[in-house]
Amino acid sequence: MTYAQLLKETSIELKRSGVPNFEQEAWWILSFAAGRQSTQLAAELTQMSPVPVRKKVEKVIRQRWSGRPLVYITGETEFYGLPFKVGPAVLIPRPETETLVAEVVKQLTQTVGRRHPFSILDVGTGSGCIALALLSELPQARAVATDISREALLVARENARNLGQKKRVQFVLGNLLEPIRAEERFDLIVSNPPYIDPSEMDSLDPSVRDFEPKRAIESPKGGTWFHRRIARLGAGRLRRGGVLALEVGNRQAGIVARLIKRTGFYEKPQIFSDLFGYERVVLARRI
């Protein structure tokens, strides 16, 4: 069986199992199984595929039939143009979160430039994708990243090593801002906190609901409980003029902006939409 034939069969099997972007995913699976980039495979489609590659493809397809996300099978994904290791202990990085990173970089650098020695606190870091993407954009910045999951921090530390950022970020185990020393102050507090209300959990796609870590997804009180906590606790840890930046769920931006403003510690929050047109990011500067 040639690579082209294997690609076609993989695509058919994925379509049969209900995978939406089955053609693109077939390419990803074949690239993963063959250990090649898609561009390399494109030049080798007429060549015969080795038996181990075909067996690996079959194994991946069986896991996809169960609904398991592909990136948990391959153990890797891309975020903000960077490669990240992922696993069941962490939320899968998503394109909409890249909007959070981009807007933060814009806000931080519009007055003092990218080479300012920014101090960053990433609350609930998961895979470390937000903190590490920011460090890649801000060459003089340093970051502290917290997470309540020891397993998630192991993943984040591996990503920091792989991206050459190990010396610029400190990972700390603990809930929200609790492990941060009282005297520490930051130029930025950033977070993509859980924002799905418990009443909405059953309506999530099964690949999210059944496989991604629940405590990285679910939040009480309309999904904004963590935003409220981070806004209040963060006020005491931000320098004057520092930025609070939060990712929010659908129809939450206005609610989160109002609760931030009501604390009395921030200027009027700004709301930004992601590439799909959804209001996704709320930013506010410390008064």
C-alpha cells in the first residue's frame, strides 16, 4: 500500500467515525505515524508505506473512534507558532488563546517596547503555553507560573526545557495566586481560567468533556468565579499601570469587564475578539 492509498483509507475511516476535519487530520496522523513533515510526505506519496507505519495509523484511528483528541494521542501540538507537548493533565492549547497572547504583547509594548524587563504571572498555566509564548515575544521578560496540578507542571517544565526558556520561568505548585509571596509585584497577570458553568458541562463536545481535565474547564457562578477571584487577588500583586488579562467564554466578556471595574482597582477594561469574532479577552490596567 502506498502512502497515497494509506492517506485515502485513513481519511475514509475518520469520516466514517464522524471526525469533522477528516482530510486534514488524516494528513496529521500519517505524518505522525511516518515521523515526517507533511511537506516531506507530499513528495513521497507514490512510495510504499512500511508495515510499522500502517500499524501505527490503525492504532491511532482506533483511539480516535473512542473520541480521544488527536493531540492527546500524538502528545504534541502547536501554539503561537511554537511546538508544545501536551497530555491528559493539561488543557489543549487553542487558537483563541493566541488572541490573549497577542493583545497582551501589544498592550505591554505600546509604550516601553519589547525589550523592557517585564515580570509576568501566569495563573493556572497548564501546559505553560501562555507564559512561554509571551517569553518568546518579550526577550527581557521573566515569568512565574502557577498551577494546582503537579502533573500539569511537569508538562509545563518539559515545554520550557524544549523551548530553551527553563531559566526564565519559575513554575510553582498551588491554587491561583496563593503560592506567590506577598511582596511580589508584576507588570502582568494573565490567565485562561476555567469558564464553563457546571450546568453547561453536558453540552460540551465529548472530546472535551470526557478527555480534557475537568478542573481546567469547569467554574461555578456562571463560569466567572475564577475571573472574580483573580481580579481581586491580582490587584494587590500588580504594579501601578500593570495589566490584568483574562480569557473569557462566550457571552462573558461584558460580565467580567463589569466585575473587574467594580473592584475599584482598575481602569475601564477593554474587550477584544478572537479570529472567529467572539469576545474572548478582557484587559484592564491597575490604577
